[in-house]
Amino acid sequence: MANERLEIGGFTADPQAPVAGFAPAGLPCFRALGADGTQVVAVLCRNEHPARLRAILRLIDEPDLPGLLRPLAQDVVVWSGSALRAVVYEAPPGPALLRPGQRAEPMREGDLIQNVVRPIGRALLTLGDLGLTHRGIRPDNLFRAGNGPVLLGDGFCTPPALAQPAAFEDPATAVCLPAGRGEGTIADDLYALGVTLVALAMGEWPLAGRDDAAVIRAKLEHGNLVAVVGENRLPGGIATLVRGLLAEDPARRPQPAELAGWPGTAKVRPVSARPLPRASRGLRIGKVEVRDLRSLAFALGRNWSEGAEALRSGAVAVWVERGLGQPVLAARLRELTGPLPRGDEPFDGTMCRAIAALDPHAPLFWQGKALMPDGIGAVLAETLLAPSPSGLPLAALDALIGDMVIARWASVPGERPHDAMALDRAARRYRLVWRNANLGSGPERLLYALNPALPCLSPLIAGEAAGTVPAALAALERRAGGLARGTLPIDRHLAAFIAVHMDGRLDDALAAVGAATTPAEAAVAAMAVFAQLQTTHRSAPMPALAGLLADLAMPALAQWRERARRERATAEAAAVAASGDLARLHALFADPQARARDSIAFAQARREAQEAAQAIARLRHDRAAREAEARRLGARLSHATGLVVLALTLLSLSGV
Amino acid sequence: MGKSSAKMSGDATTARKGRGGGRAPLGFWALGVVTGALLGLALPTGLLLAIGLAPAALAALADRSAGRWTARSVLVFNLAGLVPSLRALWLEGHTLGTLVVVLARLDGLALAYGAAAIGAVLPVVASWAILAVLEARAAIDIARLEQKRAALREAWGEEVERLPVQPLAKAIAPKAP
């Protein structure tokens, strides 16, 4: 299977021809050919790190994408027995500019401005117009032919910024789970461009060899610019640009339009770096000693239990008041924590809100992990599909969604690029779906709703490429013949996939399948679902699926009261199933009007049978009454006969 | 059945009234006056009636049923059998001697007593015949109803009768008129 050629939206990928250095995060990447022989590359995405499908579809439709390697097609393919999303990109024009660990000749200022800053500025401008971010700007994702302008590589085959090292991300997103960094804003791309320019100007990656925690700590303690540039000297024009791009306040970074015409279009900005107030005496949270608010927030978030203890004890509020001289913030912290809670009371929500109050730019910290609210979809996929110790545990995710932590976090005043009301609505919707146990709801539905790139992961159609409902139906039809008799051809994954792709229009029908008390009842309810899908999507006949459902639903025919109707339906069921028309099959099994007529007629028949039985019982029981009646009538008849005889006798003797 | 029971009940009431009600003494006295007048004015006829209608008298005493229809039957048959003897008494001379002659003819009394016997047996035979007819009608009705039940079972299956049925006591209870 893995060696077969892959058809992806009119392109043919050759798994025997891998391409190194293009796809991020170790995703499989192969050479591919278009129908006209065009050389392209195909990237296979991982399900646990779903691609940004909406962005890809938007970019495929966009005719002009300057400075960007454009995605050409996407589809779901089967690779090593799994259904995966695959994306076809234009082939990179040349090698990547600078790989991790590689040392190269520093690029000249003019080359950087002309061939890196301006093309990427144009690319970001286009993306900004489309409402998209790239989140993959780094030296090994820039490709150029010779000395020409660079083209920006893939940033959409993984969740946003998943492959970005901590050095290329603002501390607020660098601290997040890689899958949970969220879409972010163009300001995040500008930051990554700033670090990229430093790397290209120095000829090596900055902060190389240091772990993420050390990189983040360095940025927090020394500021972005100092941490990234260090002791190195940058060319004058680049230094100015980098200073702006690495500004602590995202609002002070140059805009893509300025970059596209740099330096002529550059605007004058006030000093970007405004140092945070620092305390002369530090506060120890776990093993970390902090001296400013931002570091405190991050230390609390990363050292959850120690941070909770410090917050619970009031040490944090005291330090903020006395060490940093911020009594207002300290009072707010005390207000958030309320009366000192007992040791065994849940404190996670308070911690989350306290951190948000300390650093308005900080991400959502939850039980020692951090994520951006719009990154919850990818985190959910990672937790459910490939749980790892470094990810967010399922219990923590359950509490995060169940307690509407996102809404609580958003309700804390702060300068966040998120709409608090929208986040509140989203959090309520997530909880509603997450806790709904109906078929077509629950965690699976949230998984598909928040990750539209995911193909259907139902074990029923394992190994089938099903990225859409029609494809899932076709896959199910192919697999139905091989399913064991008595297998209901719908499970939680398939139901959730259908529910999401049908925008909730089949919620009731899907819930009915789950609520069925017998397999036959469930099969009839499933028929209703598949019949509606077949009608809506004008799918081809599905005789195998219909046969499987008909077999399973056969006991439901016993619900027909009228024996002739029952026998007729049984005979017809096989024929209708063979036709593959699920709507007809469903009507045969569950025509509500005919069912009602059948029930009414049966009630009438039952009444008649009961009356007949009672009449028979009465007739058998009334023999004594008949005997009495016979005696009575016999005596009167005899008396009447006697009168007649007497009269005749009198007449005869009178000589008449 | 309900109707006949009601009627029987009504007859019984009438019988009780006849025996001990206000009209019984009048009838009784009327019978005594008629009998006395008859014995006084027409002694031979009275004696012939007394002897010839003895079975009717016995039947009247024996039949305690409502309406005493068997006794009535015996009476009219007995009377019909005695009419030839009465005729002979009246045509051959209405005297005690003639009465003795008439009584001596055994066929006269035998006819009266035989007719009374027929009058006694006929209600039984007639009731047998009527019962046979009623039973035949009931059997036909039962067969028709069983046929209907079978047809219902054929159309709807055994479930049509397996579902809750009224208790037998309720089923056989007489319907309200």
C-alpha cells in the first residue's frame, strides 16, 4: 500500500521519490507530477496534527500568491493503511536558505531587503488580506533559486506554528503546547520574520542548542531583541527592522505593507521596547526566581503546584504589592483568590485567572500546560489520537472544556487579540457538545468540528479515504460486504463525522440510532440517516449497505401487525435492499402512516376477536338458560296444542 | 337469556300472587260456587268431570312451576279426552244410571286419561325438540364465531388473541338491556 502511487486532486505522487527538507515536522513528502507533467511535491499530513484545511482551500482558490509556494490541490489518501490528508504544493525553486545547525555565509543587507523582506512582506500582505496567517516563517522554510527572491514554504500542513522552534515565536506562543499555538495574528509572523532575518544575517540559527524553556526564560528576562541577537552585530538597516519586528508589544511591529516596500515605506514608531518594572527582591516559584510580572505569570503557569501554593498562601499578592509596588494588581489578585481556600479545594480555575490578570498577553495556562484558545482543536486531536506525556492529558482537557475555562480566562480584562464574548459562546458550545452523550455528539463531534481536515476515522472504514460524506458513504458501501452480520454500520466516529459535515441537520436522526433499544430498531434508525445522506448527496445505490441494514432490521418487520403485510414486506426487503435504494428500504421498514394504519386495524381486529371469544363463551355457558327456555316454550306449545285438540274435538262431536 | 329470565321471574311473581294474593280467594270461592252449583244442578256431569279430570287435578297439584303450563296442558288434553263421555252422558240421559253406564265403558275414561297423559308428556317432548333447535342454533353461532376468530388469527397472527382479554366472569356476564 505504501508503495502505490497516490492520486491527489489530479496529481500523482510517487512514494518512491521522497523529498527532503520541504515538509515541516517530519511529514512524509514525495515528488508528484501534474497531468501536464508539472513537477510538484506532495505532503502527507498527520491526523493527530491536522492540517489547516480552510486556509489551504482558500489559498488553492487564490490566483495570485506572491512570495508564497502555493498549494495546488488537496485530498484524503490512504497511506500505510491510514487515511491522511495530503496537500500538493508547487515544487520549491531551490534549496532552503539555512537549515537548523547549518552555518552559512551571512546574507548581505541588500540581499536580505530585496530578496527576503520584500517578498515575504508581499506574501504576508496577501495572507493578511485573506484573513490568514502563515506561522511557519523560519530560515529552512524559505526557498530560492540562485540569488532570486525567496518563496515561503508550507505553513498549513500542520496546526499553526507546530514546527516553529521556540526561538521563532513570541514567548506567549512559544510557551504553548506546539499544537495549541492557535492561528495567531500577522504580528506573530512578523516576529518569526525578525528572528529569521537575524539568522540569515548571522549565518546561523539564533539560540541554537538551547532548550525551549531556556529560550523563553532568556526572552522574558532580557527581552526579545537581546535574547535573539545577543552579542552579534547586525547591519544597520536590518538592525532597525529587526528591532521593530521583535518589539515586545505586537502592535508596534511594522506592517506587511511597510515590509513590501522596505525601507521606503517604513513608518517612524516610538521606542518599541518598554522595560517592565522589575523587583529588587525576587520571588521564588519552584526552582525559578522571578523579578517581573511576565516572568511571574509564566513561572506560575509552568510550575503549577508550586505556583498554586504561592498564590494560595498570598505570597504572590504580597510580592506584587511590596516588591513591584503595584497595590491595585495585588488587590485584584486577592479578590480573585477570595478568602483563602482550603488545601483540598480546586484551585485550577483561580490559577488560570490569576495568571491572566498578571500578564494580559499570556496564553491560557491550565494545569501546567499552555495553549491559545483557538488552538484547542489541534490539542484535542493530539490528546485523543496520539496522547503523549508532553501533551495535555485527557482529564485536564475534560476539565478545561467542562469547566468552560476558556470563557473564564477570556473574562479577565487584558489586551488579547480575542473577542471575549465570542470565546464565551465558543466555550459554552464546546461544553454542550463535549458532555452530550448522544450518538453524533460528544468528544468525537468536537474533534471533527474543530479539525475540518480530519478524514473520517471510523474503524468501520479503516483504510478508506473518506474526507467527505459522499466519500464516507462510498467507503462504507465498499466495506459493508466484509462486515460481520449483525454489525451496525455506524459508530461514534462516523456519526460525529456525519453530524459535523451535515451542520447538525441529522442530529435527531443520529441520536435516535444511539437511543435505540434493540439492534433492529437501531438499524431502522440508521437507515433513516443513510437514506437522507443518499438523497442529499445523490449518492450511487448502496446495495451492500442496504443488505446489511435490512438483515439487521428484519426483526423490526415483526412490528407489522398484519401478517400479509409482514410477509409482503419481508419478501420485498431483499429486493429493495438489492436495489441499494435506502429511502425505499427505510419506507418499507418504517412508513409511519402505514404503521399507524396497521396499528389501528390491529386494534379493531383485537376488539373483534375479543368480542367473538366472549360471545362463544357466553353461548357455551348459556345451555341451562336454553333448557329453561325450551321447557317454557314446550309447555306453552303443548298447552296451545291441547286447546286446538279440544276445539277440534268439540267441533267434530257437535256434528259441524 | 336475560329476557327469558326476566319473564320467568315475572311468571313466578304472578303465580305467587295467584296462590296467596287478593284474587286467589275469589277464584277459589268462584270454583267452589260453580262446583257446588254444578253438583247441585247437574250431579251426573259434575261427578263425570270429577272422575274424568282427576289427572288434571293431580297435575295441578304436582305442577308448582310458574304459570303451571304443564298442568294447563294436561287439563286441556284431559278435557278434550273427556268430551265424548260428556256427550254420551248428555245424549243418553243425564242420570246417575247413565253415568254408571258411561263410566262402565272403559274406553271413555281411558280416552280421557290417555289424552291427559299426552298432555303431560307433550311439554317434555316439545321442550326436547325446541332445545335441540336452540342448541343447533348455538352450535351454528359458535362455529361462525370460531371461523371469524380463525380468520383474524390468520390475518393478524396469534397475537390478536394473546393480548389482554377480559376475565371469563366478565365475559359471560349478561349484557345490559
